[in-house]
Amino acid sequence: MRVTSMAGVAVGIAVLMLGAGTATGAVSTPGLQIVPAPEGPDQAQFVPGDSNVVPATAPPATDIGTKKIQSLAAPFYACSGFSGIEKTNPVANLYADKFQWGPYAAVKVGNGGGNINWAANPYKNASWYMWFHSLRWLGQGIVAASNGDLTALTRVNTIAYDWYRDNPYSWKAKALVATLSRSATRPAGLAAAAVTFAGRLSKLGPATAAVVFANGAPENGGATDRRFADAAWSSNPAYFALREIYLAACQWGEDVLAVGSDDPAVEAKAALAGQLLADALAPTNFLLTNPAALRRAAETGGWSLVKGATNLVGDVLTNGGKPRQVDSSSFEVGRNLAATPGKVVFRNDLIELIQYTPQTESVHAVPLLAVPPWINKYYVMDLAPGRSFLEWAVQHERTVFVMSYRNADASMNGVTMDDYLSRGPCAALDVITDITASSTVDLVGLCIGGAMTAMTAAYLAQSEPDRVGTVTLLNTLLDYREPGALGVFTDEASIARLEEQMARSGFLDGEKMAGTFDVLRPNQLIFNYVVSNWLLGQTPPAFDILVWNADSTRIPATLHSAYLRSLYVENLLASGQLELGGCRLNLGDITNDAYVVGAVNDHIVPWTASYEATQLLGGDVRYVLSSGGHIAGIVNPPGPKAWFEVAAENPTDPADWRVAAEQHPGTWWTDWDAWAAERAGPMVAPPEPSAEHPPLCDAPGEYIRL
């Protein structure tokens, strides 16, 4: 669930403001059922039941004053089970539609079960009454959950239990509580942390005095924190002191967690939960302690606050309560995203294969197949004109194909990694050979697509060693011993809970995946927009990468479970134990020349982890370290800020590699082009359109729009 505490408060306030009318009809939930009592429609009783939700009808407009108010309140009625618009209600996904069930369970628990007399509702309004008791019982449920009393929660299938079970962050909070509990049993460590904290605070007085009398703060750690970039944090004594107290408290919290650290896996979860809590409590996130927000309010005569409130309400109603990261109104897939001209030349139940239109008079004889990650839309590799790696390749004399994955639905629950291998890259390679008459095809894969690229090359090495030419891996993990920030979500317990969730739908919803990535960088991807959108009243930026990031995909449950378990948990690919297509895959069998890219600021695939490919692959490997992060390191067109590093040798230790590496200005794209061109065969005329595989539609195809 990607909801900030501020959004939660906003939802609660909006519900109290907008909820109105009385509910009639029957509503049933897993474990509970509301039916009209014999006495009449104003009373209801709870009876056991396990049927689907049958929403009641929202009150007629005359009951709440005007149709306008009803239209505003409709999403909240949907969340409460009072209307039949759940499927289109943008707010229902706040708690994965469990707010349809929670109020009824809440009333039962809050009132001891039995008959509920709606006419005696002290709030004169059924929806207010239901929401009041929902929140009341939710609080009781969270207390039970924090005490580990899951039995109490499972007595009734309610919002509290569903939230605790389904929300990965709640389990990280449990690790935080466990670590703090251990810290409490170690007074010596706590005392040392307290002494350090007190020492930091003791320096606050002199430092604040320096701000007053020297007209500016001394150098300190806060100066590099982008949240405190406003000059007032250094020039105003009160804000300076607040900043220093906050930063000292954050460090003290880290020290306290370190005292209770025993298990690295639990420590990582606790650190994530603690960091998220600390980031949420930053003074910059609140109007009265954000000097930039107060100044802007004064400068605009309060208009920024009105605009911020409008943004907040809009995000609650249409974006699940999350601050919007991007203004996507000026972007359109096929026009200024995924816009490189081409045709879909093949389609099966898993992929569409796009062939880009040649843009040069001649091309290298060996075509190129791009294998994108299946957890995102493919166009991260063909982002926008001038910022597309695949466009760059087409413009540099390559015949380029790319796979576009179908967005999963419940019918794809049983799709496996074997299916993605055989009906993905292997099927695409056959079509490419038919079209180009080239028996050899170069491969380039990004992230998970890079792992699939390596699996494909290892698989074909056993039966068709000349089928694959060069292999390019972009920000790719092959050895999962260093899984990066995602490791905190990929332990056995977390995967088991995720599998339980996926079993109910048959797929992993893209929103859950996107929420996971957001919480790994909460300051950049959550609270940054709380400040800019809600406090400053600014419009979110129009940025192509963020538009792509918001365009999430669904993943088949069986595939995702197998991927997490076989690679993240068991590390079977690196150890040579992974079996696909009836073959045991050995990365050492990949004797092809390989070009491997890591990004210096990548938190998903740390560059030191991507470097392990140099030790696992059996051929000659050129490792390149790029500027940027997980995405910006790949969407890295020529520009003044770009740089890359290369070295002549690949020692075992990546630190030794970097000591010997030489940095070059510019993008690694130019280096890759020169490297790949030497290995891509002679120049030939672009392939003619294929009668066997005629165009099915224009790029970017149909699957991208599902």
C-alpha cells in the first residue's frame, strides 16, 4: 500500500465531511454478512457468511442535499460498500477494496455483535457511523497486531487483518519493534547511544549562536541534505536548531537500532521501517515547519495553499492517496514515448515482437534483439526521441527488434519461467532469423530482462552455440548474493506472504511493485512530492522517466514466485543449478563476447553486484561503469553530465577494478556502439518486409496499451 500518513488523515477527514445518507440492502463479506433485520430496513444483524460483496445502493441525492455532493461522496460510499462503483472507484484501492468489508466487521466488534439499530445511530448517518467504528476497531486491531496476536485478528476477516497481512511495510514495522525490543534489553548500548546523542545536542547551542552572530550556519551534515536546501535552514536560528535536532534524532535512532541488531535480515527490515518513519517525520513535510512553504504562501497570498489542497484532494480521489509524481498529460505512448517507428511483426500469448524501421541505407548483417524487464513496460529502452537507446542503435546501422510483454491477467496465473523463455526470446529469435536470414542474433537485456538474456544464451549454448552473437547486460544481477535494496523484500517470509496475495488474483499487481520501489527511496519518490505538490502547491513535473515509472504492469503469479525463489532466495542461476527448458543452465557456457553495464548510483542492482558477471560468464567481458542510477544510467544519451569508466582487466574484486578504471566524458552508448559494430558483421542492405511475418500493426503495438 502506497499511502502516506498525511494521505490517510486526509481520507479520514474527507470521509467525515462527505459521508452522508443511510444504507439499505444486503452486504456480505468473507466471514460476515449483513442482512436486513425482521424489524425493518432500519435495523440489520450480522450472520456468518462467505459470499461475494453485494454493495448496497447509495442514498438518493435528496437524502444528502444535492447531486453535486453525492457525486463527490460517491468514491467514499464505494469504499464503504454503499455503492456499486467499486471497480471504477479510484479510492477503493487504498486498502485493496477492504474498506468495503471493514466497516461492517467494525460495527460488529465495536458493538459486541448482534442487531445494529441504524435508526438509533448517534451520528444520524449510517456511513459516518460505520467509518467511526471502522477506525475505532482498526486501532484495536493494530494494537493486537503489534502484540503478535494474529489469532485475534483472524476471528473476523477485517480491514485490520487484511492490511497487516497484505501490506509488506507492516511486517517491516514488526522487525522494527523486534529490534527495538532487543535494544531495550541492552542498557550499555543504549547508554552509549544516548551519550552520543547528548553530545550532538550539546553542540547545538554554540552552533545556533554562530547562526545568530555570524549570519550563517557552520558546515554540517545537513548542508548536503536536499530537503534542507532552503537558505532559512542555515540562516534562521530556529529553523537551524530544528534541523539539527531532527538530524541528531535520526542518527540516534540508527544507533539505537544498531544496539538491537542480531540478524542481518531483520536488521535490514528494521532499518527500512525506521528510515521510512524518520523520513515521514521530517520537519520539511509539515507546513508550519517548512520555511519554503510558508514563504510561498505569503508570496502568493495563500493561493499556493489552495492549490496544494486541490492537489491533495485530487490525489486522494484519483491517485490512491499518493502524491502524484508526474504530470503525464503531455505524454502519449506512440507519439512522444515509445515513438521510434516500427511494426509489430509477431504476436503470441506472451509477447509482441516489434521490428524498427531502418533509418540508414545499410545495416550490419547481425540483427539485435532487446529483452526488456517484464516487470515494466518495454519502452524504458525506447523512452523518447533523443533519449531512446534502441533509437540510437537503429540510427547507428543496426536492425533492431524488441519484445513487448503482455500485461498479465488471471488467465496467465500458471505461466512459468520456462514459458517466458520458450515463447519469449526463443520464439523471437526464430522470427528474427526468418525475417533477416541471419542465423546469429545479438542480445541486449535490461535488469530482469538481462537475467533472461543470460538464461537464453546459456540455454542455447548447449544446442545452438552460434545462435547468439554478442550479449549486452544492462544493470543486471546474475549473482544474487548482493541483491541491493530489494533484498529486504525477498526473504523467505516476505515471498511467502506475497505468494498468498498473488494466489487470490493470479498475478502481482503493478501498483504493489511500484509501491515497493517507492518505499525504497521515500524522500525522492514520496515525500519530495508531498512537499512540492501539497505544501508548495506546485504542479508535478512532466518527465518521461516518471511517466514510464507510473505505467506499471502485472506479473503472472507462478512466474514471479519462481523468479524470486530460484534467483533471490536460492541463487540458482549463479550456482549453475537453475533448470529451464529441460536443461541445467551454466553461465560459464556463455563464451560469447559480452558488454556489461553497471550504474554507479544504482540502488536496485548495485554496480558491485552487476560486476560479478565478469566472473561468471565464460567469454571476454567488457565491464563499463556509467554515471546515473538504475534507469538514468541506461537512459543516458550524449550530454555534458554523462561519464563512464572502463578498465583493461577484470580482477575478482570490483574495488580493484575501479582503482584501475579510466573515466571518460560522455555516454557509454558511444563506447557500446564502437564495441558492438566490430562484432555485428559486414554492412548489408536492410532486410525487406517479410511475407511470412507481415506487419500486424504499427509500433508500439497493442500489448503496451493493456
